[in-house]
Amino acid sequence: SSNFVGFIGLGNMGVKMAKNLLQKGENLVIYDIRPINIEQFETKPKPIVVDNLKEVARKSKYIITMLPSSDSVMSTYTDDDGILKNCPHENAIFIDSSTIDPNISKEIWKLANKRGHLFLDAPVSGGVVGAEAGNLTFMIGGCERIPEYIEKLLLKMGSRIIHCGSSGMGQAAKLCNNMLLGSTMVAVSETLNLGMKFGLDAKVLTSIINSSSGRCWSSEIYNPVPGVLENVPSNRNYKGGFTTNLLLKDMKLALKLAEKTNSSVLLAEKALEIYNNAIVTKGIENSDFSIIYKTISEKK
Ligand code: NAD
């Protein structure tokens, strides 16, 4: 029946977002290319787990995707056995919260539009902490005003919805943000490491930064030094957050936009180089990106 919401991509972010929807009364049909560990969903009612995209499309008029890459989003939507070609509903609404190339969003928007459906790029900020707390920010492209039902749905996972413009503009906003995030995480790591090497306590220095002009998300919400904050990846050996691989994907997409628009991004280029080198020398690609602090602090 069509009162199911489809959810595709149950990774670090997707599981937490889906759990909030379930806890707030939504019926979910979920699918991931990897077998889903249903034990992760201890809540009742549990979601319906299916093993193919057609089944998600058939059961749900509204579908959310939370996938790792432009390619995985493109194939999920446009393959012969993907969700666009197998959608039996009229005026279906697709919400892609992955971070991908804005041009791919535009392409899918057009294909959906031809079939009478709406495709929104709706990437999020707030990280796994925000996904768990249900206070993500959604950046919407592809629609001037989203339908009320969709607004309610998104507000079960987030606390803010910002309309950015035409299709792809949500993604553009997200990429700008993540380019900055990549730089601030390196900057916070270098700063805390410097202070600690001189003998300052990481918590003391952090609390000064957070009440001073250096304050930012990387220092305040997602501090990279183990022991400063409790519920963050740095405090669990950099597991279960936002992988360096995914950050690099976003920074590269942002640099692509910079090239297109002839914008100067020297600092971001340097930050990208720092992450790339750390991947080569330390193999940090599958750890949370705040592990860059560890690489910096271990550097002789
Ligand atoms: P993840 O790698 O943990 O999860 C992605 C999930 O998608 C995995 O479970 C994977 O098995 C599944 N998957 C891959 N290809 C698939 C396919 N073709 N069909 C169905 N399922 C498929 O990634 P994540 O950290 O949850 O991030 C998801 C997206 O959200 C990425 O685009 C990322 O850039 C973005 N994002 C992540 C964060 C974060 O803090 N982790 C924050 C904001 C945005």
C-alpha cells in the first residue's frame, strides 16, 4: 500500500535516519545492497526489509535514498530494475539525501519530471550525531516549496529545511559546506596538536576555542582529539562517522565546481592534499575523517 515510505541505503547515516522515522510513526520499506542487519532496528514496529529495488518502488510512493556516490544514486534511479522505471504510482516523490554531483541530480530531476514525478536533491548536514538526534539540516533543490507531507517527513529526521533553488542547488550548497568542513577539520587538528605539544590540555584549549573566535563545528561538535567529547568518532577510535573517502568525494566535487566557476580554492586544495597523503601513508580511508588529527599529531 502507498502509506509506506521507501528507504534505500542503510549505512552510517541511513540507519539512524530510518530509526527516527520508525520511532515517529512511519511505516518503512528498506533496502540496501548489503544484507541488512535487522537487529539494528530494535524498535517496534520494525521496517519491512526487501531485497530488490522493484519491491521498494512498488510498495512506496515516497522514497528516500541515502547512498555513497553519484554512480550508486544514478543506477538506483535509472537502471531498468531501478526505482523510476518500476514506479507504479502517480506523482511519486523521490528525496535524495546523498551528497552527489549536482549535474547528476539535474539529470535525474528531468527523468523523474518526464514521468510526472518530483525528484528533490536534499543533502543533509549534521553528521551521524545529527542523524541520531534527528536534528539534521536539509538543503533542498528542485522545488520551490515542498509539499506539506514531505516537510513533515523530513522534520522527523531533521530540524531545518532550507530551500536552495532549482535542481542541483541543494547539492551545490552541501558541497560548499563540506569543502569548508574539510579545511576546518585540518585547521582544528593542527591547532589542538600545537597547543598540546606545548603543554596545554586538549579540553582546556578546546573550551577556550569554543568560547572564542576559533569556534567551529569541528572544534565544538565533532572534536578530533580522543577524550574531549563523548559521543563522537574520535572517542571510539574514529569508527562509525563520516569516512575520509566520503569527505574526499565531496571535496573533489567542490573543486570541480570551483574549476567550472573559475573560483580560487587554494586552501581547500591544500586540505585535500593533506587527506590524500594520509590515505597513502596511513590507510585512513575507511575511518572517520577526524582521524586526520592522529596523522598530524604523529607526524615527526
Ligand atoms: P555509508 O557508506 O555508511 O552508507 C551507504 C550505504 O549504502 C551502505 O550501507 C551501502 O551498503 C549502501 N549502498 C551502496 N550502494 C548501494 C546501492 N547501489 N543500492 C543500495 N544500497 C547501496 O555512507 P553514509 O556515511 O551513510 O553516507 C551516505 C551519504 O550521505 C553519502 O553520500 C555521504 O556523503 C552523505 N553524508 C554523510 C554524512 C556522515 O556524517 N556520514 C553526513 C552528511 C552526508
